[in-house]
Amino acid sequence: MTTSLETILRASPVMPVIALDHLDQALPLAEALLAGGIVTLEITLRTPVALEAIRQIHQAFPHAHVGAGTVTTPEALRQVAEAGAAFAVSPGLTRPLLEAAAGSGLPLLPGVMTPTEVMAAMDAGFRFLKLFPAEPAGGIPMLKAMAGPFRELAFCPTGGITPATAAAYLAQPNVICVGGSWLTPKALLAANDWKAITDLARQASALTGSAAPR
């Protein structure tokens, strides 16, 4: 049974945006994040091992919500669905991708940056959107401005968010979670320092905020 996008996004206040270069790190990384209380993971399709990493994590940790990021084409959506992804994240929304998502049944979190893009996504039936890139798009002031005309929507801001700013984002009534790459820094991955990543995950999972669309 497909898990709803709202349930997936609510499961963790921070969704780690993960770019894996080495497949043998997929399972220990997922285990480290889960040990810290982070159960929603976004594996970006920016590396050659991403699809297999999604497949392995899905099989090893069926209770986790492992999704695919940087999904930009119908073919990529088909591939991540076959790999066992629970959801897909896109930096934007095109008509072909929209039609493919409607046909696949795989929950899609599309990226938006402007009010016009938000309205187009609303017309397509989306209630949960990724504000991307969040900081260049205006950050918290932009989210506050969006809250007036788009009261029924909730956002997952991603792009430029740090541990120092995450709590302020989560405090916004139209933010359901945030995305960030700081939970899996390249230095810790290179060192296979899973304990340090668990510590970062534990700190992130303790953040609060997350509100429902009104």
C-alpha cells in the first residue's frame, strides 16, 4: 500500500538530501540516520549508484521512507518506482512529469520557486510542495508571503538551510519539514564516521515545527 506524502514528510522534521558516491555506504548510512531518529531519506539521482542504493535501503529497511531526489523526467520516475522508492522529489514540475506521476501512483513532491509555479502545482492537485532553492527564493520571508494567498499548502523548503536556520524554518506554520544536506557531510562520509552522522540525525530529529495545511 502506498504511504501518503503527508505521512512521509511528517515522519522526520529534517529530510536529508543524500548524494552517494559509493554503494557500500548506502546501508550503513541509512542505519546511522535511522538510529538517530530520521526515517525519511532522499537519495538524489546525481550519482551512478543512486538507484541501486534506493533498492538496497528499501529492501534492508522496509520501515524507512526512502525516496528519490532530482527526478526530472518520466523515465527517471519509472526507474525510481521500480527501485522501490516510496516517493519522488523534483526540483520543478513539467507537464510530462506530472502526467507520469499521475499514472504511476508514486507520491511526488514537486519544486516551486514563484507564486505562478505554486498556482500551477495547485491546479494539478498538489498540496505539498518543495520550495527550491529555498534561500535564493527568499527563505522565511518568502514562506511568510506565500502563507497569505496559499493557506491550504505546506512546503518542504530545501536549498541553503543549515542547522542554525532549520528551527526557524520549521516554526513557520506552512512548513511541514525541511530538506538539508548537512546530515551527511562529505567529510563524514569519506571517513565512514557513522556515529557522528547518528549524532547529527539525533539533533535534527529533535527539532520541532511542522504544521498541516489549513
